[in-house]
Amino acid sequence: MQDLAKADLERFIAGLPKAELHMHIEGSLEPELMFALAKRNSIDLPYASVEELRKAYAFSRLQDFLDIYYQGAQVLLTVADFHDLGMAYFKRLAADGGRHAEIFFDPQTHTDRGLPFSVAIDGLLSAMGEAEATLGVTSKLILCFLRHLDEDAAFETLEQARPYLHRIAGVGLDSSELGHPPSKFAQVFEAAANLGLCRVAHAGEEGPPAYVWEALDVLNVDRIDHGNRSLEDPRLVKRLAAEQMTLTVCPLSNLKLCVVDDMTAHPLKSMLDLGLKATINSDDPAYFGGYLNDNWIAAARGVGLDRDELLTLARNSFTGSFLKPEEQAPHLAAIDAYAAGFTAH
Ligand code: ADE
Ligand code: ZN
């Protein structure tokens, strides 16, 4: 165990090879790009300026954010828009030492306003190809079902995704958690499993531990997105630790959405102390005040993470990914080499 001096912490995090496993691409739409796309597509925004829009990013719970997030996504109309959105994110990720990302997208947010299913995914796949070729960043795509809609709508979306299934790593479950338990989507998740897709679900962000149990037992998920409230249930903690279930934790999101009152009260360190397999992620970086490294730094400072804990989190980000073990191996070796070569000032 070795504490990093304050000045070394940021430098250590900046160079650490890492992956991001919980990031909604629509949540990476920066106000500047939103205004540029609104102009390109002749759409009127209900805000006069980037500054005015940013001022509206004051949330006291998940739903406050979702309302503004779905409104913002309306400027995305063309394949080129989704490509530009994707590339803007991948550039930020690469600058943060990100080597791999498993990104969420919400097709229903776009098909429900009349866009063909192909528009968002074609643009994102094109950005993913460009990011790998030009930045060396690999990525996978996770199709999220909106849980405030019904299961039939989720099935319709899965049907629309059929021609793209070879390019989709898995399905996820996002949007308003309270009142929409994972069990509402039991059948569509079973259908996704039968199609060979991986499964993740937001659970325990605002919802109770019972939702995390359902995600595990009913949806058979491979990862839990957030999972904070799992800590309220010692039996659940034991299960998550025993299974080494990956939790994709999002520190700045938790702060912005008032899931935690203060970063010093964030459960990330407790999760590690309890033997849980936590990772650090940005969730919706354009709305929550920071990209991947901002989350790492805020969490490390807030709860006091040491060098070994940071290395564990970096390893977890790859071993918790949907990369094959042989694809994870070079990243894990790069983390070891980085740790061995890092000298504190
Ligand atoms: N959609 C985008 N971000 C989300 C979050 N943090 N929780 C649920 N749904 C989301
Ligand atoms: Zn999320």
C-alpha cells in the first residue's frame, strides 16, 4: 500500500491505462455540439446560449436529468451527427488514457421521434471504426432499453436490431429506475440471452437492493450499472463479492444526481474494502461535470484511494469488460508495466 502525494495523484491517474464500461453516448453531447447540431439541422433550442443551457444542469434526482437529456438528444438527426458525437467522446477518452470503451446508446430515444433504427447505430459504428483506426481505442456497443417504456417496445427494438446483432455486444436497461423494476423486462432479456447477447442493467442507483437482486436473478446480468444501494443489504454484498460481479460506479453522476451528498461520502472505497469488483465511469460526462479522469480524480481525492486501489480499479475496468481474456491480457500487462515504471516526485 502506498499513498500518492497530491501532486502525483493526477499524473498517476492520467497515464494509467483504463477502460470505460458505463457511458451513455447521448450523455456525452456537450452544449457546444448541441448548439452546432441544432444549427446544422435547423432546430430551435429552448435556450439562448451554451451558458444558459449549462445553468439548467442543476439536478436533484435522476428524473430531473433525464428530462433535459432526452430533450438534448433531439438535435441528433443524421448518421453524421451520431458519428460526430461518437468521435468527440472517443477523443476525450483517448486523452484520458482510455484504451477501450463499452458505450450505451438508447435507440428508442431516436426511433420514437421518427428516425430509422439504422441512423444512430450506423453513425456510432462509423465513429467506433474511426476511433480504433486513428486513436487506437477499441469499443463495443450496448443497446439500452428504456425502462419507462413497456416490454413490448423493448421487444420491437430488439427486432429492429436484428440486422446489427453481430455488431452489438449486449443489451442494457436505463432511464427512470424507481417504479420500473428489472423484472418488467424478464422476457426481453431472456430473448437477448438466447441471441447470444451480454446483459447489463442499471440497478441500485436510486432503486432499492431488491432491484439489484432482480437484475441478478431475473435478468441474469453480467454487470450491474451503479449498484450503490447494494451496500444496504449485507446478504447482497456477500453475493456480489462471491460472484465478483462488476459494478460500474459513476462518482460525479452520483454527486450531480444527489445519490451521494458529498464525494467524501461516496461508497466506492467501502465497495473495495468489502471485496466488491468496482470500476470508475463517467455515465453522462457532458451533464455531470467531467469525463473519465475527472471521475477518477474526484473519487480518489474524495474517499482517499491509494495507489494499489487505483491499480485494482484499472484492472477491474478490463477484467469486467466484454473483451476476451486474450484481449484483456495486453491491457493488464500495460497496467503492470505502468505501475513498475511510475516514479513519484
Ligand atoms: N440514462 C442516461 N444516464 C442514466 C442514468 N445515470 N441512469 C439511468 N438512465 C440513464
Ligand atoms: Zn447510466
